Amino acid sequence: MSDLASEFTPAGASLADVYAPDLLAFQTARYAKLRASFVDRFGSPPDFFARSPGRANIIGEHVDSSGYSVLPMAIDRDVVIAVKTLPPTPGAVTVTLANTDARFPERTFDHEATGHVTIDSKVHEWSNYFKCGYKGVLEQLAVEGTPVAKPVGFYAMVDGTVPAGAGVSSSSAFVCCSALATLHAHSGVLNNGALTNAAIQGERYAGVQCGGMDQSISIMAPAGSPLIIHFMPKLSADRIVFPTSKSAPVFVIANTLVVADKHVTAPIHYNLRVVETRIAAAVLYKYLKGPALAADAKLLTLRDLQDTYLASQNNPNGFTTGNEPAVLKALSALVEAGLSKTPYTREQAAAALEISVAELERRYIGAINIRADSFRLYLRAKHVYEEALRVFQFRDVCAQKPPLDSSSSASNNSLLHDLGALMDASQASCRDQFDCSCPELEELTTIARNVGAFGSRLTGAGWGGCTVSLVAEENVAAFVAKVKEEYYFKRWPAWKGDKDKEAALEDIIFSSKPSIGAAVVTNFAGF
């Protein structure tokens, strides 16, 4: 078991410590440009740069909010914040926030004695995500017993290369980067686990019930390896190492260009799924005749329900390494027995739990902003248990053990075929059971399979955004060219031959190997 949560983000890093050799020239020019923009605006250079990457979830979609493990990787697109701390002055402690992208106007806010900063989650405002990281890290420092006695003001300038609304976690990368910048500006110390928790709790102030995957991989990712991230019994992470094969795996991220903004669509999509899985867990708990719970008891997740199930089987410690697939298959069968395949109205869900509709709304919805009259409990629970199963099967294939019920060999290209099949099954479940796909995602994943991907699926919250496709390294260039022809140039014919549009495509469809997580750059050699 890796102890990445107990490690610390690199401080005093150089660009060569953070970026792969083939990206170093681009990143050096980028940081130099950011530094120059900072000087132009604020009159002096930054003290340091914080950076935190986006991510592509390889498999394990919409299971982290239910407590199950996920398998993402950090990508080489990131958010960078240049920071200069200010000397103490009488009066207000002010943070001035600028952005290299003119679409995001400059903002300022003052530190507040109570609550640190006010965040209105009902207002869709770019600076809220910075405030989330700021507030989250100051609260976490207090939890750790090292509260900030004298907050400092600072200048901050943001530069991002993570596509917004594309399902590669631009908002979480921003929150993580803000948390790290705020931490370093105050000379605070938090290990990766505590910093991740600060970012998770912080982003919730923006009104999104995030599960923790995005922040965990953005902060803890080691160079060259995806992680399987566990949330139970505590936050931990294991490196996933691809076994040697004839064709090295590369992941190609392709943006549908359908914007999926979690803040705007959360009431009918992301937040609603959180509520549906909570109610599903409660109804299954009732079906298992679990011990009576206090009215103010913590809400059960589908992962918590697993413990009740194992206890009912006189096997309370049954979810052990290597045995996870068998347990998750049994839980999938439990869903078949314990939940109706038709949607539950609020009245029907309340009746199944033997409570009033008002109590259902108080306990299971509460302050979460949703818009729905019915809940598809069966489909959501089936997806969670089957997708959680695929995460462990993916792990087992990478350990050169084929998934259960498979006779295929995990060697050479057969390894990639096995992994790709799991990714394809994940996409089908996201479409049919969790209802988080869209026509453009279906088209793009189909094209990807037809032109050489071993597997292709949506990555991120879904409802638009990006796909991730598994491609042999030697085929990446040809694969990308074919996808451009079949998806982008067919939809936007004028783009073909337009130098500006074709250059922009480099950030719309790109390949990435697993990259390193958050870091503070203070070694300015080269720029």
C-alpha cells in the first residue's frame, strides 16, 4: 500500500522536475510569459508559482461519491498561479486575483475574520474557485492545529491550459492550485492527504458535491503512473504499473466541444446522482433489515451498504485485496433483488423507507440543489457496483491477472484489448445506467474504436466534455489524424486547412501519459 497521502507536494521545484523533457521548451516559454504579464500588472515579479494538473479518469466514473475506488491519471495540462505575498499593513488583508485570459476579469477580496471569505454558490463566478481553495486550506490548517494567526495579502495571476467544461477537471485543478498557493503564501505545512481534504471541502463551497477523485489525483499523482485511489477506510493510493507489452499504452483525450459546466447543470445531473445513490443505499439497507439508524445518523453510501451486506453474510472482513470482484458481483445481484427497475417518486421512495416525504427531503436532499420529481435508484446503484468492479478488474489486468470470467491472455496487445474492453463496458454503463453520456460522446467514442482505439469512454462528469481512448504508442499520430477527419472536420469543415483552427485542435485532442501532480516552482532557471 502506497503512503502517498503522507507525503508532501514538491516545493522548490524547477520546471524540469515537473514537466517531461519534450514539454520543457513550451513550459519554459509559458512561465516566462506569465512572469512578464505578472510584472506588467503588479510591478514586480512573483515569489513562486503553484501548479496543479487536470486529470483523465481512466476508469471508475461516478463511484467516488459513493465511497468506491477510482483509477485516474494526471495529465500534462495544468493550472499555474503566480504569487507575490505582500508585507503586513494596517487595515484589510486583500487578495488581488488576475488572469491571463481576458474572459476572466480581475477580482479582489478581503480576508474575513469569521469564515475567511464569503462564497456565494448561487453565483457562477470564476473567482469562486480560487476562494474555495483559499478558504479550504485555511480551515484545514486550523483543523490540523496550526491556524494562521496573521493572514497575508498577496497578488495572484492565473494561467490555465486545462480545457474548461471538458471533463478533465479544470475546476478542481484550479481549486487545488489555489489551495497550494494559499498554503505556500502563508508558509503553512500540510501533507498530501490534508491538502487534498482542504481542496475537497473547499470545492464544496462552490455548490458541487464532489467525491474526492479529482483533488486526490491532482495533488498526489506520481510521474509515470496512474493511481487507484481508495477512500475507505481512509484516503490512500496505490500506483498502477502497466506490465511490459509489445505496445506501450497511451491515452488520447478528445474534447467533444460540448461544454458540461458542473455548477450550472448540477441540479439535474451531478448533484441529482449523489442524491439518487444515497436514497438507493438507504432503500437497500432497509431491504437487508439493517439495524435501526438514529434520525441524525450519517447518511449511508453504497460503500457503507456493503458493510451491512457482508455482516448479513457473516463475513464482515470480506472486502480484501483480490476478493473485491466477488463482493461487488454479489452486491450487483442484491440490487436486482432489492430495488425496483422503475423510477421512484418522492412518495414511493419515502414509503420504501417508511418515512414522510418531508423527512426524505430533509435527510437525503437537504441543502443539495436538485430539480427532480423521481429517482432512478436501480440504474444508479447497478452502475456504481458494476463500475467499481471494473476498477479492480483493470487493476488485476495490469497485474497480469485477467478479469474474472475472462480467458484472454494479458500479454502483448491482448493486455490492451482486455483494458479496452473494460473501458468500453464503462462507457455503456455511463450511457445506459448512469445516464451521463450524450450523442456527441457516443459519436466520438464510436469513431475512436473504429479508427484504432482498444477502448474509449467518457472521462469526467460526462454530459459532454472529453473522451479518453486507449491507443498503442506507435499508432497515436495516425489515430489523432483520423479522429480529426471523422469528428472535427466533418462537423466544422472550415477548420481544415485553417492554420489557427488546426493549431487550436492541439488543445482539443491530445495524447498524454500519466504526469506528476501538484508542485511549487521556485527555481526560476531558464526564465
